[in-house]
Amino acid sequence: QVQLVESGGGLVQPGGSLRLSCAASGDTFSRYAMGWFRQAPGEEREFVAAIPWSMGNGYYADSVKGRFAISRDNSKNTVFLQMNSLKPEDTAVYYCAAARKRIGIRLGVPYEYDYWGQGTQVTVSS
């Protein structure tokens, strides 16, 4: 069992930045790929970014590519999402998720993930 706790959300003006954190506990962190998803009111949950268990390069939705950066610190069991140049359309609840290492995993697909955090609200507004 893995527990995930997100933090760092809040209200920010367009063009501003936020850094989300997700602290994991309960199992060996490096066994899991980590992802960030978001869900706006009335919308389906959508993929934002993911990073494999071995760190390496992140994967991003086209809508955030070049603005967001995912990273992880396996020594601190934490994954981060640095969000820059925020836009009003980035407003959503952001969820951290963990997926057990397995062959053929599709990191952009929500049902590939085994554990989810409770979410943190990000609001981009002037």
C-alpha cells in the first residue's frame, strides 16, 4: 500500500509559477513510476506529466510541454511538478499517482496507476 500526499497548490496570477510536491510512503518509492493528472470541474481527469521509476526524462501532455517540469527525489520519496507560465486553463485539482513498475506501462493513462493522492487545488486567476 502506498500513501500519497500532495501539497503546494494555491491561487496564482496568470504567468506565475507554482511548485507541487507529492510525498510517498508505505513502499519502496523507486519501484513506482509517478504521474501528475488534473481534473477541472465538469471535465475528465487528464494526464499532465509522468516520470519513470528510474528517473530519466519526463513525459508531458502537449498542453504543458515547455512550461511544466516533473522531477523526483528517490532519497526523499517525493515527486515534484514545477509549473511556470501558468494560464487560467491550468486551473484544476492536481492529483499525484503511483504506478508499479511493469513492462509496457502507459504512463499517460489514468487506469495504469495503482495509487492516488487526494489532490491539491490550483487556481490561475487575476
